[in-house]
Amino acid sequence: MNRRYFLDKIKSTTIIGLSFPILGFNDESFIRKKITILHTNDVHSHIDSFPSDDPLNPNGGGVIARANIINKIKKDNPNTLVLDAGDIFQGTPYYNYFGGEIELKLMSKMGYNACTIGNHEFDNGLKKLSESLKYANFSFINSNYVFKNTPIENKIKKYEIHIIDGIKIGIFGLGIELKGLVEKKLFDGVKYLDPIEITNDITNKLKNEFKCDLIICLSHLGFSYNKKDIISDLILAKKTKNIDLIIGGHTHTFMNKPVKIKNLSGKNVIINQVGCFGINIGKIDFYLTEKKIVEKSSSIKV
């Protein structure tokens, strides 16, 4: 499918408190196909919902509620991908006792398709990370770490392509600089590459060689920083080409709706991030028609 034909209407929703929206358009008669992207980030091993007396997130989150929402949305639209932007691990005793097994088994049951690697995925070291990956029946994707001669060599994909209802979706992943953030011994042998250079190389391949209709970046770089020399999602969008959607993580940024940033070609890049701890699910619907691109955003509170 021609990319010019592909993106006509984009509706994005942050599902707050694990509720879900009822969608509607006045011009649905024009819609030919619909692709739904569900996404999370920085869940940090929060398997259970928050207690009812929690001062910030009473009864929020939990994998049971998340699974129910994912199942409902997939039933409504089988053309759905479920993605995560990293930091699946570390934050509750589930990780301390089981080392990531529970998180990955549950994500597999919930139907996740892919995730990228956050800095906390390295907290038990590369050998333990390698052992835990066997519990995931979805892909781990990272494009700017080199894992040669480490325990997770050949276990992490540089990119992945999904074909849904004839639509070709390319997904790649980016991780933050680990030096100074993670103990050296925990990621020894991992080489960090410049995210901007890697992105331009990977997206050029996905767009021009593999003819992807939609290109998604799973980013654990962080949404933005006060220091201009730290690469963030905002900078990534401005200094690259061909990304359609950046699903972000690391900075625990709660966004009621995505932002749009012009890339090097003057085209819009959508950036979204849904906070942390699994209390929100991001939902972006791509409606395929032959008209121009329009974006509609909303937030649903419980």
C-alpha cells in the first residue's frame, strides 16, 4: 500500500485508569481499514492494582484490568498491535523474587507483540536477562545497542516487520545511554550507538527497501530534558526522517494526548507516552482512507 494513501485519520487516546473509549467518526463510510496500536511503558513489575487507599492511584492498574481492556479492543478490532517502550522490570517484589519471569509470562498471555529494552532490564545483569527472555513469546527490539559476544547476542532484534490486513508496519527500538545510569558490570560488553544515526539508517531501510507503510519507534530515550546534549524523543523526531510514531518511555511522562513534531522532511512525527506503573494504556487508531491526514486526540478518565 502506498504511504500517501495510508494515513488519513489518526485518533489517539490515553486510556487512563484502564478504561477504554467508544470511538466514532461522522465519515466512517470512507474508512477502508483500521489499525490500532496499544502501548505501555515503564510498568516496573506492577502486577497487582494499586490498593484502594493509595493517595495517587487508588485501584489503578493491574494486569487483570489491562488484559481485559486489551482483549476487548482486540475483539472490536483484530488488526491491533500491543507494544511496550521498556522498563518492564524492577519496582515490586515480583521482580526481586522471580527475576522477570512473571512479567514476561503475563505479557505473553496479554498478547504483546514487541517491546524495547529499558535500562532496568539490565538490573540483574546480562546472563539473568538472557535467561528470562525465554519466558517471552514476543520480540525484544533494540537498534542502537550492540550485543556481540554477550549472553543476549542474537536474542534481540534490530527491527521487525508486521503485516496486518495488507499493511506493512516496521518497528525498531532505541535505548538510552547506559553509562552512568547502570552499573558497568551489569551491561559489560554492550556498545551504545548514536540513536539519530541508527534511526536514519534503519528507517531508510524500512521505508525504501522493505516498503513499510507505517514506521514505529519504541523509544526508551525519554520525552525531553533540560540539557540540550541529551538525546530525547523530541530531538529524535526533529533530526530524523521517516518515523511516523514514537512510543516513548523512561521519563514517566503522563501525556493526555500525543504531540506532533516536524521532522527533517517537514512531516509530522507523533510522540506519545503514558506515564508509568501500568495505570494507563495508550491507544492510537490509524484510519485508512484516500483523504488527507487528520489527527484527533482525547483522554478518558475513570
